[in-house]
Amino acid sequence: MLASWYDQQGPAEVLQLGELPDPTPGPGEVRVRVTVSGANPGDTKKRRGWTGSAMPYPRVIPHSDAAGIIDAVGDGVDACRVGTRVWVYGAQSYRPFGTAAQYTVVPGDLAVPLPDHLSDDLGASLGIPGITAHRTVFADGPVDGKLVLVNGVLGGVGSLAAQLARWGGATVIGTVRRGTELDRIDPEVVSHAVTLDSGDPAAAIRAHAPDGVDRIIEVALSDNADLDDAVAANDAVIAAYATRHDRTEIPFWTLLFNNVTLRLLGSDDFPAEARRQATRDLTAAAAVGALTVDVGDRFPLADIAKAHNRIDAGGRGRVLVDIPQ
């Protein structure tokens, strides 16, 4: 099979392209012929050795997310699954060989049936960002009738979190960094949008939530801790999946007296049942048209280094890698 891999950590140039043996599914596993591979910031961080992480395996095929078709199954897996369209998550979570290849092998439950009317692009975008988004929204129970603030509402996780919260019956308030981004917000999903670069964003949020917001989905806890503190309702939850500073400060006492829960979310280590529930809900929401993704850039597998550099440089939308058939 044609695949991309790296044998050492470093800049995107460590990524190689070539032929590797076709993988064979073991017991309980399925092999997926990948059509589209989804690239995430976590993939490039692993490649760079972010936070001092070492090479977990002698060789790594990157990327955990994908869409494709099951073309072989291992012992214990129903042969009827062959030919099924699926979306894949967790392919390179505690495993060496991910989805930046013509084939990937994963445990059967990591290949989720993809309804025929949904695109491969959407399927390849539901893994890390979708499951993380689901956990930020629903880890602390239903959101029906609640006010949910999504900081970074146009980001990969933030946009899906907003859509899931709306699907779950919440009223969504979203923040963006600049006023020039407001025209990208879908008013059917985000009832009220607030910019962080002008005026008083806390007052603007409080104008729509005078008693505070019930849930806060947080992309940059180090940047927004004071804002979150200013708008949180009593007994609110701040669900943070990222921060810019490893040693993040929080206004401890005011959060404490407001009985705020701070939930930290690491996507590779969610409980198994939480992941399964997320896959069910993501598929159901997507099937009824409640989820869309903004594809920013796509690259052929031969240009995977450019895809990784694009992620590291930031920018708009989901980054996808097309796999040759």
C-alpha cells in the first residue's frame, strides 16, 4: 500500500512517502480502505514531540481520523461488514499505524457505519474534533434548555460543539476573536455572537445571559479564564480542551465561591462508553443534517507535509488528505 510515515520526530519534512505491506486485520479488527484522512493538530504535535513526548513506536503512520470502506475483517467480526462505508476514529491512538495510508486496521468498534447520504469529508471530520466536542457538551449531562457558551466557536472542535449543543436543545452563545469573523457564524446554530477584540465581551455575554451561562466550552483557558469567571452561572461547568500556557492561572476563589466545575478533557483517554455514546450521537446528528464541517484545505497524500505545515501555521477550516485509490 501507499502510505506516509515517520521514523523520527521533527518538522514536517520527517514525513516519508512510499510503499508498505498491506496490513491484515487480527481478531476483532477490520481493515478500512481509506478514501479521506483527517489531519488534526494533535497529529502534528505527536510528530513534533510536543511536551517532550518520545517516539511511541519505531515507525508511525500519522492521523487518527478517516472515512473509507471496510474491505476485510478479522476473526470474530461479522463478514457482512465488508463493503460498509465507515468513519474511523482513534486509529493512531495508542497504536502505531493511522489513516495516512491506503489501508488502516482498527478494532471493529472504531469503524462506525457512515450513512450513505453523508460525505466522506464529513465522516473524516467526526473523529477527534467530533468526539472531543461531544464530551465538552454532554460530559456533565443533557443541555436541553441550558445556556452554552462556546469560546472559539469557529474552530474545529468549537463549531461541532456549538452544533451538538444546539441539537441537544441548548441556546448557544459563541465568541470569535475578531469582528471580521462574525459573517461566518450560522445564526441557526449560534443565537448570539460576541467578539473578543472590542468593547466588553463579558457584558455582551451577560446581556444575553443575565444569570450567567450554564456550560462553557473552552479552547483557550489561559486566555479566557477571567472572562469565563465573569459570565459563569452558579454551579456552571467550564469544559476546557486546550490552553495556550502549560501553567494556566485561574481566578480560584471567585470560581470556588460560584461552585464552578472545571473539567479538563484529553481526547485520547476518554472513557470507552463516552466514546461509544459520542459515535452514536455524532452519527445521528449528522444523519439529520445537524452537523456540517468547514473544509479549509485538502491535499493529496503526496503533499502530506504541506498539510501538516498548514495545520501548524493555523488557518480556517478542516484539513483533509485525499488517499489515492
